[in-house]
Amino acid sequence: MGVLGDAWSWLTTGANWEGDSGVWHRLAEHIYVSGVSLALACAIALPLALYLGHIGKGGALAINISNVGRAIPVFAVLALFMVSPLRNAGSVPTVIALVLFAVPPLLTNAYVGMREVDSAVVEAARGMGMSGPQLFARVELPLAYPLIMTGLRSASVQVVATATIAAMVGQGGLGRIITAGFNTYNTPQVVAGALLVALLALLVEGVLVALDRVIDPAPSVATGPSGPAEPSGPAGPSRSSGDRTPSRTTA
């Protein structure tokens, strides 16, 4: 039947989804660790990047510092935590390692998005009398939004995929299904675990794409805020000064 067929048989066996070592429990662990890590990374990276992008100072230094975390392998960070007092802190080592991994794409994309806002648009907004907070909320943030969401999607998928490595140092998540398959030479279980991780990453990407379309603050150019734009010029009838209907006056 082949490896994929055997993996499908493993996935459709109810016993493999139950208990502390079952798919449901490991999936909950994986989603929890990934969600907490991503939330903390967003709380650290996005406010800093948006502020630095708004004032136009210190962004390059912040990006270079954050990229140091990207240069360090997540597994190496986890291995170091396993010989530190944090080894008994549950999922804390995994969360810290994943936060370090997720901060660079979030910080870089948000900062670049803010700095790539057209300076002419910014100056026009200032000329209209907008304050700093109004300029940030109504002009810079909506225009930087596409790059911010790109960074969020990239970080989310990377975190979901990389959280699998936590199983190699005894942490939970879907990676435990893969390592258990390796330990018992159960290739279908290994493939099934890898498929679950891939499907979860694709699901997260799809949810964020749908969310992006719902909350995108950029107005539609084609329709405008109140429906399709009416044609201008000679295409439509217009009243000229010689085509006016006399108004009825009263004495």
C-alpha cells in the first residue's frame, strides 16, 4: 500500500488520537506553545518596530540585533536551556527559543513597511494638520499593513514548523509523534506526524490570509468608500450654464 497509505491508516486509527500521547493532546500542546510564542514575539517586535519606523531612528540597529537571534539555531538554544535551571520549567525554554526565532521577521517587515510609506503622502497629511498619532494611525499604519501582515504570516508558519524540534529535547507537541516513530522504527507514524505539522502550518497560513482580507484597512481603489465611482468627463450628461432650467420664483 506504500508509506503514504500506511500513514493514512495510522491517522485513521482512533487509538492513535486518544490519551496523553495521542494526536489531540500533542496538537493542543503544539498550538499552545506556538500561540504563546507568537503572541509574545508580536508584543515585543511590533510596538518597537512601529515606533522606530514612525520616528525614523534606531531601526537599523534594532534589526541587526534581532537578526542575531536568527543566526542561532533554535535547537542549540533549546539544548542550552536543557542544562540550565530552566530545564524544569515546562514549556518555557521552547517558548523563549521560538520568540527569539519569530522576532526578526516581525520586526524587520514592520519597520520596513513604516519606512517605505511615501514621504509625499506623509508631508501632505502633515500639511492637512494631522498630529503625530493621527498621522501614524490614519496614514502610516494602513500603508504599512501589507508588509506587517507578510511578516506575521511568515513568523507564524515558521514558529508552527519549528516548534516540532522541541520534541528532540523532551518537550511536547506534534514533534513527539515523529520522535516516537523514529524510536520504534515506525515509518508510517513518522510520516503521519510530518503530515500533521504540514497541515497545521497550511491551516495557520490560510486563516491569516482570510483574516488579512477581512481587516485590511486600505480602501478599495476601484469602488471607493461608497460604491463604484461615476464616470467623469463627456461620458455622462451634465448641466451647463446654457442648459439650466429656470427656477420658479415667488413674489
